[in-house]
Amino acid sequence: MYQRLFGDRDPVAEPGTATGTPGNWWTVFAQTPALLDHMVAGFGLFNSPDRELSPVLRELALTRAGFAAQSQFVFSQHCKAARAAGVREDQIAAIPAWASAAADVFTTLERAVLAYADDLVLGGGRVPDGTFGVLAAELSEVAIIELTYAVASYRLHATMCRALRLEYDDVDERIVEIAAPSKGSDDVMGTISMR
């Protein structure tokens, strides 16, 4: 895998991948070869032609999972993978706010797949009967299991990337207290309650 990604160069000394990422996801996980092998095998599993779930539905779900899990890396990489799988540009652009997207951007099934990704990532697996009903009416049980496994796996990847600050997720926390000016009041509630 290293040869395919980095050729003969040392990716620690000379970081970077063909998609523009630093490449540190690979160098960090290479420290635990069995774990790296497991994850790489998972990538192959998801992309196998033996899967019943279509690549378009998979990539819609994984791109949304990256966005919902707040992973810039997973979201960005799966925008590229979605495009390669045949997801249209207007659909990729609509994924962040898919629920309010124009009705013709996504089919009923695609909307259910996006809702299911939200239910898995944001709802911890609590799926409304209506969402599951649309999936069950359109997809085989095997395809639903594949969808569930893929989204749950990429939730894991998103969490690990954020926790370890890998790739595009190497960012400082943006929700922090902003100090009041030195002559300002520290009593915010007193100020706004007119006391």
C-alpha cells in the first residue's frame, strides 16, 4: 500500500498524497501494522464488485457520515470518491444540507440513505421506522447490512482522525471562550439582564 501511495519516498520525511492530504493517516496507522492491514482490507471490502449496495448510495452515505461526524478529512475524501462513483455535482454540493435540498436533487431512496447515515452518526443508531421502511422497500437485507457497516466504520474513521488530529482534521478546537476586553465586564449575565 505504501508503494502505491508514496512510491519510493519516505512519507514522514516527504509528506503528501496524490489527493493533496499530508498522508499522516497512513504513517500513524502503520505503527500498528495489524490495524492498518485490517483497515486497508475494509477499504477493499467496501469497494468490491461483490457488494450489493451500489457505490453511489455507499458514497452518498459515507460523504454525509464524514460531514455529520465533523471530519473534514472523511468528508473531503468521500466527496472525491462520490464523484468517482458517479454522484452528480449538485448532489455532492447538497450533502451538507441534504434535508433542505430541492426535491429533485435526491431520489426518495437517496434521501432515506442520507437520513439513515444521520441516524447512525448523529442518532447513535436510533432509526425511525419510516426511514428504515424506505430502505427495506428498496434495498435487500444484505445491502442494508453493508450500508450500516460502511457508515459505522467511517464514523470510527472520522472519530479517530479527529482524536489523533490526522490529515485535514489537524485543527485547533474552534469553540473556545473569547476573552472580554481588559476593561470589560466579566458579568455577562448581569450585563444582559439589565442589573
